[in-house]
Amino acid sequence: MGKRILGIIEYLVIAAVAGFLLIVGVYAIPKTRMVNNINRSKELLETEGNYRYWAADVLNTQSDNFTDSLMADIAINPGTGKLLYDSMINCYVGWADTDNSSTWLLRVAGGEPLYEGYEQVVYGRYWHGYLVWMKPLLLVFNIPELRIINMGLQLFLLCWMMILLYRELGLLACLGVGIGLFSMNPITMALSLQFSSIYYIVLVTLIVMLRHRNYIESRNLWWAVFLWSGIAVAFFDLMTYPAVAMGIPLIVYLMLKNDGTWKHIWNVIRLSIDWVIGYAGMWVIKWFIGSAFTGYDLVADGLGAVGLRSSGEVANINMSYLNVLQENFHTIFTKPLPFFAAVFVLVLIIGLIFRKLKFSVSVSKLLPLILVGTYPFIWYYVIRNHSIVHVWFTHRVFAITVTALCALPYCFLKVREKTQ
């Protein structure tokens, strides 16, 4: 236990130092070509506005151009010229006369003179790790081109992960995890840069778990995998649906392991704690580092944001726990998801009828899967404000429950081996 605690501290220090150097490094990149590529995106930004649906009136197809524009705004922000200060304070430009972030972004890119109503908005409570890839890519590509690259890379990682998953766990696991990922609506995530961070972390974590399973197992490094997953979420994400980066890998972990029920439950609890330590620890470290280099009280800013998102009231919005659950449930469970779930069940029934599948009960995984499947209910209770105000993306936390439910057949069924 002592070595594990020291390891956690060591990894957090390494991650904080590396994160600090990476952010400072990309802030040192000249912005001229980035600005030019933002201007090349003008037609798209003016046409789509803050929020667009790629399937009319289906809420889980809504992208978040508001935050994507804000991210690009931070990437090209003129700042003060003080490298360490700017890289830790992470300001974006806002104007009082518009709430359209695309307008803010184009004004900054167009070099519009600052006038009354302009302000530099401090956003230093996050690491803004997405700038590590966004700033270099904006030197070459505009925003529509970034979306294409985003879609291609996500598809590649998804295919790689599914191949590894099939080799390690077989078809049933692929179908179960596949439906869970489908419930998050990958098309929306490909079209919205802000939604992509968690999806990437989930896919990369699963690839590491499956590709290096023997190495991790032999050295008992599962705790490190989940710790680093939490660290990565704190570094790259702007608090979208972070719990998914813990929940879905935990479900795959349970599929990979063959321990007793109570050992499974204990390991789920321990790995969840490791993930939370990585997430909260990395996030809080930014508050202290940022405060030290800027003189701005990012600790108070961060704690204020956490307090607001967990319990803050919102005018004219029903903040009851039941309403939060209902809104998020209705957003994720649109008609296509039950359809694919029904097809999945039909495939299982046909497999049993034609003797392609057989019963092979593994009750030891049942309770742990149910436990992980309840994580969204805990998340929505604790992070209630955020989960109702941003329901168009926080509904993805329910993907943990979907994946857990679709993983249950793995506890009771097995593909029959071909007889010679």
C-alpha cells in the first residue's frame, strides 16, 4: 500500500510537470497561421451558430459549436505577451453585445479593435490540454478540416479497439461494448471537438488494457491504468461526461478478470478511487500552479465552479433529482438505441436456437457489473446542476449503464466452440 501511495504521488507530479511544460510549449507557438485558418472557417462558423443538430430535433445529435469556438478563441487569444501567465490563466475574448461565440472568435481572428464591452474572461481552472493538439493542427488546418481528421482518427481507434476486444473476449463483448459506445452517438462526437476528449480517452484506455493485458496483470498495474485515465480526463476535458472514462473501462476490466464476486467488487471500488484520485488530483494541481504563476485565485474559482455544478440552483429549471434523471434518460434513450438493443437480444435468441451460443453462467461478474451500472445515478445526484443545464451532452454518462446492461449476457452465455 505504501508503494502504491508513493506511486500515485509520483505519477501525479510527473503528469503535472509534463502538462505544465506542454501547455507552456504550445502557448509559445506563433498564432498568425492559426488566425488565418480560423478566418478560413468563417462560412462554417457563421452558418452553424452556437448549436446545430445533424438530425433535426434529436437532442443527442446536437453539437457544441459554442464551446468549440471558445476553445479556438483560447488557442488564438492575443493575451498579455507574458508566456507563463497566459498559459496558466487561459483567457478567452468575450463581448457584451453578443452571446454567439462564433462572433467572438471571428472578431478575434479578424483583429477587430477592442472597444467598450470587450473583456478577457479568465478560464484558468481547467488545464485546457486539448490545446496541445489544437494549436499545432490549426497551423495547417481550418475547423472543417479538423472535424474530418477527428472523424478519421476516432474511426481508426474504434476499429483497433474492437479487433483487440474480439481477440481477447469474443463477439459478445464486442456487441455489448459496441452498443454502449453507440449510445454516446459517435457522429456527434466526431463533429464536436469538445465532446471528443472523453471518447478518445475511453478508446485509448481500452486499447492499452487489451493490448498490454499480460504486462499489466503480471505487474499488478491496473491501478496505474485507471489513475492515468483520470489524469488524462482532468488534463484534456472541459467537464463534459468524465465518468464514462472510468465506467466503460471498468466494465471491460470485469470481463477480462475471473475473480470471485467480492474480490471483483473490492477491485471495482479500489480502481474507482484510483481514477477519482487521478482526476481530482490533477485538476486541483492546476489550480495551485495557475494561482502561483498568475496571482489569480484559481483555487477559489475552481471550488466555486464545483459548488455551482454540484448544487447550484438554476432559475426556471426543475432541479429535482428525478427530473435530472428523466431528462438525461430521455435524451440518450431515443428510438434508435432501443432498436439496436432489441436487435442485440434477437441475435442472442437466434444464437441459442441455432446452438451457436450456450449457457455458461458466471455469477461472479453479475453484482460488480450492476454496481458499475449504477455510477450514472450517483453522478447525476452529485453533479445535479451541470447534468440538467448541459443535458445535451451529460446524457452520455448513461452510456455506462447501457454498456453494463449489454455486458450482462457475457455473464450467462458463451459462443460454442466448433467441433472437429
